[in-house]
Amino acid sequence: MIAAWTTTPLSFSNSYYQILRSKDWEYKRWGPSFQYMDKNDTKGLYMMLPTDLALIRDAEYRVYVDLYADDNDLWMNDFGKAFTKLLELGVHRV
């Protein structure tokens, strides 16, 4: 299996947030790029990028990670509102 942010990439849920805050992330360098892997995961199921880890390291963003990890309905509702707003704004071509 290729490392991913979740083991259910085709399901819409808050599992990303649950995984992000529940694992012990360790820096791994892969050639010119790098990412984080779960220290305790011998199968290499999960990975995160530096931008993902920023969400749990920054106190202001961490609040949202915790809220969304604990409440799937809240996550879906907030995502739905934000996505609807993006769709309503439309796409402007340059």
C-alpha cells in the first residue's frame, strides 16, 4: 500500500483530522523532498506533509483540528458551507 493521509480516500469523513492528531509523526527525507511518517507504523500506511503538521503545531489551527476530529457532523457542515461559497463565486478565467 502507498502511504496516504487516510486509509479511506474515497469516503468523505473527518478521518484525516483524527489521524493527523493521533499519530507520532517523524520526519523522513525522500530524495529532494520530505514528509512525515508515523513512527509506530511499520507498514507505512500514513504520511503527512509539512503543511499538514503545521495544522497541529500552530495553536490557532490546532483548535480546528481538534474540533473536526471530534465532530464529523461539524466538519461536514463547515466544509459544505465553504465549498458552496467557492462554487457560488464561480471560476474567473484570465
